[in-house]
Amino acid sequence: MVKNDRQLGIILVLISSVCWGLTGTLQALAPDGTPPLTVGSARIVIAAIVLFPLCALRNGVGFLRRIRPAALLLGVVGIMGYQFSFFSALRYTGVALGTMIAIGAGPIFAGIVGAVAEGEAISRRWLLSTAVAISGCGILVLGSAQGPLTLHWGGISLAFLAAFCYALMGLGLKRLGSSMNSLEAATSILVTSAIVAIGVLLSFDSSWIFTPRGATIAVTLGVVTKALPLCTFSMGLKKIRMHDAYTLSLAEPLTATILSAVVLGERLTPLSLVGVGLIFLGILLLPSSQGGGASEEHP
């Protein structure tokens, strides 16, 4: 039963990663001149608008009484901190280096956070799997880079901060999941984060959302790249350990690269293909069965 739960958790996290991997392609299809920070904020607000009524209709609003404030704060700081630090990092370091650090360092921070905060043991096989997958992520992103890399230490620091916030989001989801189900946990974090995100939308030019093309992109981003994957990621975290989930999430840049080639016509270099292969290998190296600290879903 534990092995089946773990395998289901792996599938759920991979689904989340594939959904998150759609973000870059969808953002590229948004109207010209769309401010990046409004893209991240719009998808949070729309995801909250979608999930809260769904959660209330399914379970009522009684789940609000079961919110653990400290866990909620971790999740909100994680999800909003990632949005701001990641997009700011890209401005200074460029897309390739910023993405490689922010996504690639995620499993490392998740391993540390999971071990310190949740007492999760780290195995040698996980270390090997993660090292291979992170190497693949770096090669994949650098192999797709256009032009020279910019070593801006402030931007690099922001990229590492984004990775840390990414891990905090998972910790918040995991701890909220101890008192409520995955839909409720995701909804709690998104609705609270939406309060901050609305402020961002009011501070920047958000007129693109009200065009037919912009509205389509915004709704798709909110539903497919935020609401759905946050729920499946929350479900997956109940069945596998944090560090495993974040290693699996390296399927995100893999998805993004493949989509950019298929949809946007970007060419995959031989170096990028090596990176793709290493990410696949790293994911396959994860143990197929291991105690994941699963907990029961609340009705």
C-alpha cells in the first residue's frame, strides 16, 4: 500500500511539473509588452477565484477554521517570494542563468528544509538522483541560452532566494495538509496570496488581461499552471517526501524546453538534448518505494 501511495505521489508531482512547464510558453504568447510580474500575479488571482468557490461548494467554508496560521504564512511567503525574486533575478542575470539557479537549487533547499523542519531522512540514492537531474537542468538551460551569461551577483542571490521560497511553499502546503485536504490547502494559500497579487496588478499596467488574447492566456495560466498543479503538488506531498517531490519537479524545465521547440519553434541544441537525457535519468534513479510519510486525506 505504501509503495502504491508513493507511486501515485510521484505521478501527481510529475503532473504538477508538466503544468508548471507550460508557463514560459504561455507567457511568450501573451500580448507584447506584458509586464512579467503581472503575469505571475494574474495567475494567482485567477487560480484563487477558481478554487475558492469550488472548495466552498465541495466542503463548505468550515475548512477556514482548520487553517494553521504558521503553515499558511510559510506557503504565502513561499509562493509570493518566489514570484518577486524569480522575475527580478531574470532581469539581472538573464533567463538562462536565473532559471538554472532558481529551479536547479530547489531540490537542494527542499532537502535541507525537509530534513530540518520535517525530520525527513536523505538517502545516498536521492543524492545521486538529484545530482544527475540538477546537472541535466543546468546543461539543458545553458544549452538553450542565447548570447553570453551575465554574472550579476545581486541577481544570482535573488535566484537562490527564489529557490528557497519555492521550498518554503512546499513546506507550507505539507503542513497545511496535516489539518485539511489538498484542495483546501491550495485554496488557503492562493486566496491569501491573491490579496498581495491584486496590489501588484493595480501597481503595474495590467490592461493586457482585458484583451481577448490576454484574457485567454491569463485564464489558462491561472487554471492550468497554478490552480491545478498546486492541488496535485499538495496531494503528492502527502505521499512522498519533500526532497523527492522537488527532484521530480525538475521535469518542469524539461517540459518548458520541449514545448518551446514544438510550439515556439526554438531549436534544441545537442547540449540541450544531453540535459534532457540527464533529467530523465535522474528521475528514473529515484527509489520506486520508500516511506513517504503519507497522511490520510481529510474529507
